[in-house]
Amino acid sequence: MTVVNDFIDPGVRETISGFLGDVESELRAAVVSPEPLVSEVAAYLVEAGGKRFRPLVVALGAEFSDGGRDAAVASAVVMELTHLATLYHDDVMDEAPMRRGAASANARWTNSIAVYVGDFLLARAASLAAGLGEDAVRLQARTLAQLVRGQLAETVGPRGADPIRHHLRVIEDKTACLIATSARLGGMAAGLPEHHVTTLDAFGTSIGMAFQLSDDLLDITSESEQSGKTPGTDLREGVPTLPALYALAAGDTGADSRRLRELLSAGPLTDDEMHAEALFLLRESAALKQAQETVHRYAEDARAHAGALPSGAPRRTLEALCHYIADRNG
């Protein structure tokens, strides 16, 4: 489920809720296949729910005009299908046993089936995009190329490049680009002038960066009863996140900083005592505060882009979204 009631302006709340309800119905219809197994596996993550953040961004971009609702709903479905496809593929690459609190598709049905169904979802997204016109098809193709580039960069690692810059580029290519495309498609469906569509695209990139980085921070700062996840999962699995990268790059010679760098350099922290120690030190570190400041900078940049759009409830909602994303990581 989305977080609609947390920040959406009352002036658009009802229409946004209705829009997302229509998207949910269209998503379920889009994953139906003549082959029962494909339908079952393709519907697996749809039924598992999720934030539906990308459809929400499409909806908000489309709210700047009264027209183009059907195209906007179709655009939102295209974006969510694309996102879901990447989750099937990512879980295969990561050999992930869980996704959204349940067994991952690859764990339940094998890697091969998960890959094929991910491909099926991309094909369904492409088919829907074709109905939106040539510009939408080109945009989706460009976005997919950027997603693949980001996944490849993450897989091969920095290879001598600055790890922090590399990490931010991966997030831009893997996550923020899809959110930027969502915002652009919403503006396109609404028939907005090109300069507003371009502004929405820039907004989407910045808020997408803040969104993903704040998600990573929540893995460190939240308790399990707040987030629904076990804190420090990325530390346990050896997944690099911005706070850890800042800590590794720090020149602080204090005992706590040196010990934190030692723990982080050890790789996946599967030992419970070492994991607990690293999580505590990271929560108390200057690196965490530095990462929080980075999230705030991206959110502020997104707010500035939103401020260049026409005034009214849609713009107020985009600005409120920026505050919501920035504040949820503390």
C-alpha cells in the first residue's frame, strides 16, 4: 500500500486514491497470461503489495492538468511492471531467499522461471507503452538501458573509481531514473508544456535519489517494529550503503571510528556480536549524520524543482513529499 494519507494535499487526495485504485486493478489484469504458471508467478509480487511509489509519482505529475487520465493510468502500470520485473531479476542475481516478507519468486519457483517471468513483465510493459505513442516507447527503452547500465555497474563494482561517487551513480541509474521517467510520463499524459515535463523529470531524479538513500538509512536507524524489517540487514549481508561508505572513507582516528572501519572492512557481518557492535557504532557515527545530510540535500533539490511548477494542490503535494522523504530517516 502507498503512504497516501501521510502527505497528499486534501485538494487531490480523493483523485489520487481513485487513480491508484485503478492502477491496482490494471496491474492485476496486465499480469494474466494464457499459461497458468506465468500468471501465478507474475501475480506473486503484485499481490504482495508494495509502496507503489512510481505510480504515485505518475499520478502527481498528471494532476497538473485535468486531461489524460487514461494515459496516466497506463503509464503508471508500465512503470510498476518495469519495476516489478527488475525485482524478479535482482532476486535471481542476489540469490535472495525473501522478498516483501515472503519467499522470493526464485526461491519458490527456481531462478529460470523468475527470469522468464521478469522478461514477461517487461514485454507486457512494452506492449502497454506502445499504446501511449512513440515518445513513450522511446522513453521506456532509454530508461531500461539506464537500468541495465546501473545494474551492471553495481555488479562489477567501482573498479578503481571513488566508491561513494560510484554508489550514487548506481542509485541514479537503478532507482532514480525509473522515478524520473514516472514523473515525466505523468506530465506527458497531462499534456503539459515541455519545460514543465522537463522540470518533473528533474524532480523525479532528485526525489528518487532521496527515496532510495532514505530507505537505506532506515535499515540502520529504525527498529524492527517500526520498519517491519530486521535492522542492519545490509550490514549482515555486506551490502554497501552510503553511511558505511562514508565511514570507510572517514579520516577520523578515534577509537570508535577505527573499530567501525575494521568491522565494515570485514565484509558480511554474520556474527551476531560483531553485527550488533557495527550497527551501534554506525548509528552513533558522524558518517550516519553525513548520509542524512545528503538525503536532505537531494530532497531540497527536488523541492526546488517542484517550486518551479504551477502553484496549487499538486505542487503542494510534491513539496510535502520532499519533506516526508527527508524526515523519515531522522
